[in-house]
Amino acid sequence: MNMGYAGKLKVLKPISTITSSEEITIKVEIFNDSADEWASDGINPCNLSYHWSKKSGEMHIFDGLRTKLIKSIFPGQSLITEIKVAAPQKAGIYFIVLTLVKEGVAWFENKGFKTVKIRIKVNPPWVKNIKPKQLK
């Protein structure tokens, strides 16, 4: 484990469903337990991102959208922010892993960072327009 990446991510407002191709934000808190600053700008900024995998475990989308950190996170500090997420185009059951990436250097989870993995049902677009009574 690389100590410059020690930390974790916590979801503050969990989600369990999303509509295919929809873009949403998820409220998270990022904890920097390392001795290094996680810079929000510069040559190799740290950004929030994610990976989508299928229920089978097969990777579906590795490079998720990037969300710029609203400010740098210094050692021992945490930051509450939101991550922008785009749902897969095809409906189904997926897992999303929320993480950080130091652009051009490394994905944080490959260096010991504790990510968050969430099971999410991706609904087809037409489900969004159905009232709950119609689903019974």
C-alpha cells in the first residue's frame, strides 16, 4: 500500500435506483488519512470518478465521469462534496465503485484507498414516467 493514498470515501446520501443514461450527483465525504495533500488542480489533479460493473462482476464502464474536487484535501482532513455519475445506457443490476483518481498517475483503490461499492438497479427510461400504483 502506498501511504500517499491512504483514506476512504463514505456515501452520505445512498441511492439504489437510477434511470438509464441519467446523470445524477451523489453526496459523499472523502477522508485523507495520508501524509500527502490531494490537490484539486495542477499537473496531476485528484478527481472523483467511478467504475460500473455488471452483476456478474464483469467490468462495464471503467473510466467514469470526472468530478473536480471543490478544494484540495490536506492530510488528516475530510471534504463533503458531490460526485457526478452517468448511468449505463442499458437497464439491469449493476455495481458502482466510487473512488478517486490522480490523473496520469494512479487510481486510488490500486494504492490502498477504501472505495465504496453500491448495488444499483438501472431502470429503463419509461419506468421514470410510471406512477408507483402502476407498478403493482
